Amino acid sequence: MSNAFDRRTFIRSAAAAGGAGALALLAASCAAGSGAKSDPNTVSLWGVTGTFVPYQTKMIRDFNKLHHDIKVDVNQVPSQGTGDATSVITAVRGGTAPDLWLLDRFSAAQYAAIGLIEPIDGLIDEFEDKSKEEFLADWLGFTVGELTYQGNTYGLPFDTDARGLFVNRKMLRDAGIDQDEFDWKQNGPVTMARMAELNDQLSKKDGADYTHMGFIPWYGEGWPFTWGLGFGATYFDQQQCGMTMNDPKVRKIFEFYDDWAKQLNYKATDTFQATYEPTGHPPAQTSFQNNRLAFMVSVPSTIQTFDNYVKDLEWGVTYLPTMEQGDDPYTWSGGFALCLPKGSKKNRAVWEFMKYYTSKRGQEIYMPPATTVPSNIAALKDPKGSAKSIEYFVEAMPTSTCRPPLPVGGAWWDSLADARSSVLLGTASPQEAVERAQARVDPMMQTYCPFTLPKDYDKVRV
């Protein structure tokens, strides 16, 4: 643990993540604890939480059938947002970090840059009889790309997902709209212009208040990055090692939000959302599930909510709307990875469990009940590897990509979200919003230059 974090690295990590919470830990975590030497055949894991725990437990039981000599010690850690590593920073500084940590893949480059997680390259060299490239070819290309920083690999991919347009079939049928228009097996994506037409047809009001709506582009997974793919936006200049948050194609994202906010009346839309989907609502109480909202952008794990709480919901899923007729389908994927926090034993037991957890066998136990997409290519191709209900998302993988694995990923993502809020609320024009985002993130990025994104990091490779 002597090389865990120095003061400069810790402060840099807090700044890169926009981490006021991380800075608050500084005084409480000045001295790293040495920790007791643990059993080499016991693997400590910070894994999944909530409703997904039983699926992980089943995986661990299966692993123990294969490895009687290895014990897995599981602890649940409160869920954290993108870029929030406060609990693991505290554990690393105190010498109590687990051997393995299931983290948001998108955060891996940021955590690698500050020395919070360790590369797995040495483990591949020690325990595998093939090259790193051959070994990592078992997983979807972009899931490996997200885990790559400065030529090293910082984990093995676990699950993944994609974004799709969920369709409330009952609302379409009641409005006399042909549901086959949204059959992804028969038809390609509709355009945003068509979504505007359908919104007018599906929306209803009681006086000035909406009682039903068709489409809200900022609802659910309608993030700036989602629509930025449709506009062809890019955010980082490889040659100049600089952010391009104020690029005209990035500005188009916020012009799009601005247009829709005016068309829908943002205040009235916000009232609709607060009325039919209040803060802290139970899982079954959403505007889509209660037949109030006809379309939403979401991920495959949403289907588990349908299965658990609204079994009679009539729904479908299809491609995201395109900006122009004839544009290619697009989507993007996130997901988790099993990584090595600083101080992990990094021994044979850790490696065997790490491989199993992310293997075809492990993923085929976990992914179907979790209604999420395997990252292991063999599991992805095997019908047993995923639930039938997420067929669209599995088939959408060749059209998917990932977010750029930047060492300032958390700040980049937050700046886009804040720019969206400013435009929707009318406190900034699209141009002002992107200029603010650029001024916020680029100085952070400069502290990591020279830097280049991994080659072909966003390629799928199915």
C-alpha cells in the first residue's frame, strides 16, 4: 500500500471528477492503513446490489463447484453515480479495499488515471498461455476499449446494454396509430420529425395541463450523448489533445433540446412529469407504465421492472429516432466491469474468479434473469445467454458504441447534463451552454495531456 495515493494524486482525482465529496475525505484519510494479510484463497468482492444480488449469488455457487479451494467474500457497497469513487478511495487509503470491485466501465479511465485501480496486463501474462490481444478478443470490442488507458487494460467486462425506443402499444392503438410502424423486425427507425407529429397526435390536456404525452426527448436515457450520436457530435480532438464541447455538432444537440422545450412548453412538461411520476415514486408508478407517456428511451433492464411490477403492460421496443430520413441506426452501451482496486492481492484465486465472473458460463447464469446483455461474445451469440425479451438489444449490438474513455469522464458527462438543464430552463442559449461546458472541462483535460483515446476503442467486434 505504500504506492496507493500521494497527496498530489488525491487532490488531482478530486478535481478531475468534480469531487467535492472526495476532497472532504482528504483530512479523514491522510494515513493509509497497512491492513492484515488475508488468506490467499479468499477473494473479497464488492459486487452487485439490490435485486441483482440473487443472480450473483447463483454465479458464486457455481464458481465454488469448479473451485472448491477458493472462498468468495462478498460485501455490498451503496450504489454510486458515474465518477463517484468516495467509498473505494476511503477503502484504498485505509488499506481495506476489496480484491475485486464491480464498477461502471465508463469510470475506468478516470480511476486508472489517478491510480485508484490497477491494470490486469500482468495477470494475463502470468496466468494465460495466449497474448493479451487474443485473450481480450472474447469480449465485445468497445467494452474492452472503455477499460483501456494509456495502453494498459484495467478490468474485464461484465454486462452491457444499449438504448432503445420503448413504445406503449396501448396508447398507440387507442390513438389509431399503426403499431407496425415501430416493429423493428419489419421497419427501420422513424425520424424526429415523425416523433413530433406523433407527439401532437398522442398528447392530451386538461386546460393548460398535460394528462398524456407522446415523447419527451430529455426523459429517461434521452441524454445529450444519446442524441449527439444522431448528430455526429464528437467531444475530443486527438491531434490537439483538447475538448471540443463547443463544436457546431455539439451545439446542435442543445438546439434540438431548445426546439423541443419550446414546442412542448417545458414548464407544462415538467408539471406533467411531477404529477404522474413524482420524486420517490414506487417502481410501478411511471408515466409510461401507467399509459400516460407513449414513448421513452431506456435500457433492457427496464424490462425487469415491467416483469416485476406491471406484467399486463403492452409494450414494444425499436430503434432510436434518427435526425433525417435514411440515417443509419445508432445506439450506445454502458455497463460494468470487474476491476482491481489498488492493493488487490492479484493472485491466482483473484484471477480465476475474475475470469469466471465475466466468462460465458458466468454471464449465462446472470444475464437472462437480469434482462441485460452479455459482454462475452460467446454468451452474446448463444440464445441461452440472454432473455428472449431483450432480443432487440442483443441484435442492436452491431450498431452500438460507447462513451469516450476520458480521464475527465465524470466532469465531461456532468457538463453535458448541466448544459441540457440550462437550455431547458432557459437560463442559457445553446451557444452559451456549450461554451460554459468547454470552459469547465478543457482545463481539467489539459492536466492529462499528452493523451490519446485507445485505437478503435468504440468498435463493437461481434
